[in-house]
Amino acid sequence: MFTGIVRTVGRIDERVEHAAGDVSFTVTTAAIDPTGIAVGDSICVSGACLTAVEVTPAGFRADVSAESLARTTLRGFAAGRRVNLETALKPDTPLGGHLVSGHIDGVAEVLARRGDARSVRFEIRAPKALARYVAEKGSVCIDGVSLTVNGVAGAVFDVNIVPHTLEVTTLGELVPGSTVNLEVDQIARYVERLLAYREA
């Protein structure tokens, strides 16, 4: 589990390997002490929960399955790509965002970006099948960042990114046409499943 509070930004190094439909890459970061990461640990990489299969002096290496490649923006990651990073939630970690699983529900598209006082407001279009889970003043996770939904119009919703978040995450790099990993609120998914089971 994660909180959606990005700890640092890392970078995909030059060793991106494709094999049998999967991908393996190394993430380098100076802000996370590799001695605190063990093989098998879960790390949220731009919203996607990945397992560290190797720990290096500069970061960690992870495998990305065909399922993850099909459902996330990870399929387009190349050497040099900056990524948001968060290590797994510990019992004493303050829950500053919301509970995030790191299981991406789908890929959303940035439609518009405009200034809003010192912040930036983004309009984002969710996949049609996920739009029903996005609620005004509810929570979503965009590229691993916990955000509050300001408004909803059909499949389009908007979020406001404050200057600090723009500075310490990759969200400041988003422009219209960018694609992002979207994880909807877990409670909404479970409520729907429970209601559907009861009706069945």
C-alpha cells in the first residue's frame, strides 16, 4: 500500500531491456537510500506498484509484466524518463494522501492545462469505463500522486496542482495530449462490487 505522497523523482537509466513481451529497467535516484530497499520490496513508480528485483548503489531494478505494459503508460517509458517514486507504506507512515494500491485502473489523457492563481489546473479525460468512479471532492491517483477532484463533467474531471507538487513531482511536465496512469478510489470499486453481488 501507498499514500500517493511522492517521495522523490527518479530516472529510468539507459539499460531498458525487452524480453518475451516483458520489460526490465533500472530506476536511479539519489534521494532514496538503496540500503533501505531490499529485493522483493514494493515501490510505486509513477503510480504502478513494481517489485525491486535488484538493488544497485544508485537505485533499483524492476520487471514490468505484459499485463502492466498493456494497462499503464509504462509501455512508453524509455531511458531518461523521469518517474515519481514512493516506497511502501509502513505502520508509522503518516497517511497524508489516501490509500493507494499501485494497481493502475487505466490510462487517462490530459485535455487542458491552465494557470489558476499560483497553481495549475488540469482537465483530464478518464476512460469511459472508469468515469463512474470519479466523484467531485473524491480522491484519484495520477502518476502516483494523490489528488482531490475539483469537478466532474461526464468522463472529464479537473484537478488543481499547487506549486509544491508541481516542483517535487513530474506533474509539472504534463501538457495537453499527455497520458497518465489513473487509479480510482478503492472504496468506490468495492462498493460497486458489493452492490452488484447483492443484486445478483
